[in-house]
Amino acid sequence: MPATHQQPSPRKLYCVLSARSLPYARFAFRSLFAHSLEAVDLTLVTDDEDDKAAIVAALAGLALRGDQRWRVVSKRDADARAAAVYARHPLLRAFREGHPCWRKITDPPLFAADGEEMIILDPDLYFPNRFTFEPTPDAGLALMWQRPSCLLPHDVVMAAYAAAVPLAHHVDIGVAQLRNRLDLGWLEQLIGTLGGASLPRKMHIEAIVWAALAMRMGGGYLDARRWSCWRNAQWKRLAAKAGIPGATILAAEDFAGMKCFHGGGVAKWWIPDRVAAEAFAPPRTIGEVSALSPFVPLVRDAYLATQRWKDVARRMGYYRLLAAGA
């Protein structure tokens, strides 16, 4: 019997976004499809039908290989699935109706089979080189690493500590890799602990949930050199304040060593300028697998020490002085 060649399964990707993200998100998707060495299947989850139509129109001209697919679904497309999947979890159903970013947690499981891979992407990414995604853990969670902690609002973080919920430090949520095996009962309880239906509609609460999931599920950080998170360091703020173009400031990033760049904050608006200036080097191939580093807990005393420093900086006017983008 002749041998049969089995095509590898496509990597299952998800991105929750608004059509307002398209000025930079289109570069994320263009670079993803141009540089992925693997078959990919991307599901884009958006808000209303107008957003869906705008995203479909924006992506219609993308050049795809035969092993690349994408589709766009609206919140309405997902609502019936959510009613069934979260039928016994009223706080998770309410959580979906909060800040749109929170649906990065609740909506990919609506479209993934049990145990199936979910690689959840932010729309403010850029893939400068030909690359492969890292293996998604069979059990556990993989997240990007960043130097500071972006867990806020403070009251919600303190609610987690008051309930002895462990939180991971250095969590960046530009990329999250896991399998569709979430413990919905535990997640429902976590949302209740953090504030339930009265949670303030702040996007960063998503990071608190991921930080708690990291410590609950295990796993680790993606290699920070390969999966790089923008850090708006003081010298970058000063450079922007002095009028240096953002595309020039980005030249300090080691794009040659990256699989993925998460341009959180102001940096996502500079990527289109850098592309237009043809300032990215020709892509190289980075196909090797990078190991995960274990999650580091963010203990309460360390978190509070950072908050005290931020309070001092705020009183001294640091944030007003360097308000050149965050």
C-alpha cells in the first residue's frame, strides 16, 4: 500500500477586535499570513454587523496560501453559543456583556472543540519574520512576558488578594495559548470574587483574569526575545516628547530576533509608518521551538510596593510630564 502524506492540522487562531482597530490590525493580519510557516485558521470575533462587514472588506484583498483561512463572526453570531455553553454560569454570561476585551476570555471557547488548541491574538501585533507558533501546552497556559505589571483597577486586584487568589507577575496578553479545557465553575467563582456583575467596565480586568488563570493552570511565559512586548520606557517617552518619530523610536527594537512584536499602547500606531517607510529588514526564518519559562507569582507585598512608587510618581507629576503616549 502506498504511503499517504497527512497534512498537518492548521493552528487555531482567534482575535477579538473592533473595526476601529483596522488601521493597525490590518498589518497584524497581513504579516501573519505572509510570514507564518504553518497552516493557520483564524477566527475574528467582532461586535456588530457593521464591524463584521468592515473587517471582511478590509481583509478581502489578503493574499493567502491554500492552507490559510479566516472568517469573521459578530457578537450576535456568538450569543446563541454562549447561552448554551454558559447556561449554568450567569456571571460568565454577564462578563461577556462587559468590556469588549473581556470576550477574549469567553468567546474563543465558543468556537473551539473540547480540548482543541486556542491561540488568542491581540490585534496590535506584528510578525516581522517567517515563523512558527510555539507548541500549545496539553495542559496549562502560555502567555507573553512583560517587565511591569499592568494589573488594575487596584480595588479589583485587592479583591483577588483578599480572597487568596494567586496572580502571576509580568503577564502580557498579546498572545495566549491554551486548550479548550477551561474549568468554567472555577472561572465563574473567580469572576464573582473579583466583583461579579458590579465589575467596573475596564479593559485591564482581562489581565487580572489571565494572571489568575496562569497560576491556576500552570504553564509559563513565551520566550520574551521571540515574543516581544513593547515597553514604553522613560527614554522612549522622552524621545516621543522631543518629537522623534515613532517609526524611528521602534528602530531600537530587535525585530531581527522576533517571531512576534506586541505593540501595546502608542507603538501600534507606529507600525504602519515603519512599514510605509520600508524600514523593516527582509524577513528571516525563525522556525525553532522556544521553551516556556515558569510563571512568577506577583505577591501582595511586591504589588503594593509598586503601587506606592506609582503614587509618588503621580504626585510628583511624572505622568503629566511624560504624557507622550502610553
